Amino acid sequence: MVLGKPSPDFFLSALADLDCPAADAVMVGDDAEGDVAGALRAGLGAALLVRTGKYRPGDETRFDPAPAALVDDLAAAAEWIFSRAAI
């Protein structure tokens, strides 16, 4: 079996290895289709699109479902995640 993004099985397999419920997971990626939309279709709680790597202006509106947020980099993604974390 070949397994890769944007297959829901890819994301769910990773979460199973981490013993993490999909609803609690946040995907951070630079690919609006493979990373963000793929993760959201797999049921992850949120997906953030970073303006690095493969990102091109307008990617945040090209695919459905859309990212929960568009952030500048991994540091901004971490800030977004921690600001919403249950304490």
C-alpha cells in the first residue's frame, strides 16, 4: 500500500502512532491542497497554511476546505496553536 498526502489514511495513520485524536490535532504546512485541505478532510481539528516553501499568494483561497489561518512562519503557527490551547 502506498500512503501519502492528501490521503486521509496518511493523516490518520500518523495520529494513531501519536495516540492523538484527530479533533485535537493541528496540521501546519505550506501546501494548501496536500497539507491543509488533506488534513481537514481527514477530520483534523485545524490546519494552518504558512507563507513559506511552496506557498504562493492566493493559495489560501484555492482549495476547499480553507485553512483555519494563514500565518507567516512556524513561529507564528506555534503562537496560533498555543493561544488556543486548553490549559
